[in-house]
Amino acid sequence: MESRFEMEVLSAFVDEALDLPRRLLVAQRINTDPGLRAQVQGLRALRSTIRAHAERYTAPAGLTTRIRAVGTPRTPKRAVVAAIEWHRWFEWRPLAMGLSIAAVAASGLNFLLWQPQHTEHLMQAAISTHLQATSGQRLVDFASADRRELEPWLAARLSFAAPVAVPNRAEVALVGGRVDNLEGRSVAALVYRLREHLIDTFIWPTSDGDSAISTASLRGFNVSHWSHAGLRYCVVSDLPRSQLVSFAVGLERGSEEP
């Protein structure tokens, strides 16, 4: 068996599409080659998955007749070759569909593995930026408790409009805002104070859909993050977890107000 045809031949063997002499020859090779035997087992498992989950489609009426008609004696050689390729495509469609499903499954697995790592990296970056701001001299670039002043100030320095919301809680005070950098992107940073605790809220555009508030604890800080209306929010503070979640919920509701 030539290596470049190996997968086609094995797939035909699994699908019982070979004539008897070739089937016996391939069976003999498989019995003496553990590598080929493992490939056949994998193809059979893949075929079972496809049969269980893949969608079925019906070919348009007359398609087979039109393909066969291409192979008449008066048909140019190039057209005959094209017809053979079409026939092979339909004959091997289960394999093609199986490979597509496998590729999608692999991509999904990679995404599931990548997403938690990316989220943790984002939270780590938010904590580092929060520490730099709260321990240095640059807590805010523009000090104001008036959202009507702060929103246009941010809009003039960013490529997007960041809503300035204030949770409906008497003890929460808006300190001001600054333009900061988070993972290489420019973000709006809103600073709030809740009693003796400072809270940084980072906002930037995202193509992700809306997502619910998720909270984690890292390095002695609590971080809440979510997406809403094309914007990503990340809130960092040394507030107790339950209080930060309550703040984030109030902030999200406030951002929905006109």
C-alpha cells in the first residue's frame, strides 16, 4: 500500500467499500501491522461517532444522473476526470465529514483549555495594574465625582465611550478616572471608594457576547469580570468577596441605565 493512499484504502476497508480481493489483501496487512490496526480501530470509532451525531443530507434529484452523463463517449477527457473527482467526493463524504467533526472538536478543546488560562492572565494583569495605581502617585488622571464630567473626559482620550456608573449605595463614592494599559490595550479605569477600600474598574471594547459576572480570588484580592453591550468589565479590590460581588452587580445595573 502506497502511503499517500493509505488513509483512503483503510477508510474504504472500514466502510466495506473494497472488492473482495483487495479487502483480503488489506485485511492481511492489518493483521501483521499494529500501526495499521490502530488506525482502523480509530476510523471505526470515528465512524460510530459520525453515525450517531452527524446530520444527513439528501442529494438533489437528478444529480447522480447528471454526473454519470458527463462520462459519455463524447465527453472531453477533462470533464470525465472532473466527474470521477465528484464521484469520489460523494463516496468519501463520511470520511470528510468525520475529519471536519474531529477538527471542530479539537478546536473546541483548545478553546476550552485556552480560555481559563487567558482569564487568569487577565485577572493577574488587572491586579498588578491596580497595585501600581494604588501604591503610587497616579490613582486618577481626572478627579471628579460627576459622571457627566468624567465620561466626556474619557471619551476624548479613548477610541470608545466608557459609561461611568455609580452603584446605588450610599457608602460608594466615585473618586475619578484615568486612562490605563491592560495587557497591551488602552482601557478606561474608574476609581471608587467604599469606606477604606479602593476599587478599580477597567472597561474596554470586546467582540464577545454578554456574560454573567464571575468572581475569583487571587494574591489577596478579589476580581469580578463580565461582558455587557460590547464592553468588557474587570473590577479589582481588596474588598471581601461578597461585598465586591454586590458592588459589581450594582455597577452592572448602573451601566444599563440611560
